[in-house]
Amino acid sequence: MNPIVTPMTPDVWETVRRIYEEGIATGHASFDVEVPDWDAWDRSHLEACRLVARVAGEITGWAALSPVSSRCVHTGVAEVSVYVGSGFRGRGVGKALMAELVNASERAGIWTLQGGVFPENAASIALQKAFGFREVGRQERMGRLNGVWRDVVLMERRSRVVGT
């Protein structure tokens, strides 16, 4: 399977939303318990770094970057989101998305990518490490999800192209 990665457009939001909901349902992808509407999601993600993966024309996953701060000193720092549809996990979709997300981030002038991952989400940690992310810390009891305190592993990737 060779996923094709293209920019995300608003017309595919319902499919992206469904994949996001599948990730939330795992209990290991996000503190979110429901997907925001398009307008809220659109406002919180960088336009230059929104991607979808397709296999045989079907959208199988998505990736996007969110700014970590509105302060000008952090304009080159963004948080990574990568979600793969439940029927396509472990089949290279995440790798294809992450490869293009790293490239898109550098074209957009991003020098640091960050990820906050539940420690139970071994697949996401492995994916990030495969693309040069390193573990920089662990926030204990960062927040509650469904009444349970959850830790968050902090991951970081510094560009070797931007900000050097």
C-alpha cells in the first residue's frame, strides 16, 4: 500500500472528522472527548500544514500542525497531530503523513515540532521517534480524561533545515 498525501481541503472535513472520532474512541489519542466543528478546528490549525492520506482514493488518515503560542518568539514551533483510520493503522499511512508533515513544516518555516503523547500510545511514540523526535520529558497527571488522571510524554523534533 502506497498512501498518497495531499493538502487537506474543507470539503473532506466530514471524513477527517470521522477519523478523528475513531482516534478519540481509543482513549489514547487525545484529551478531546468530541471533535470540534470545522470553524473551531480551522482556527486552531496552521493552514500550510494540513494533510490527508489516500489509498485507492479513500481518505485513510490526516495530519496537521497547531501553533503552540501566539507569541512571536514561538512562530516556528508547532504541535503535531496525526490520525489514521482504524482500518489502516500499521500499514504505512502514519509514516507517509509524518514524512510530508515534516517537509511541509520546514517549507512553512517551522523549526520545532512538538508532540504530547499518552505513554500508552506506543505507536505514536514510535512514529515520532522514527522521524527524529526525542523524548524531552513526562508531565505526570497532566489532565483527566473520563475521570482518570493521564500522564503525557513530551516529544520534540528540531529541524536541521530551518532555524539552524
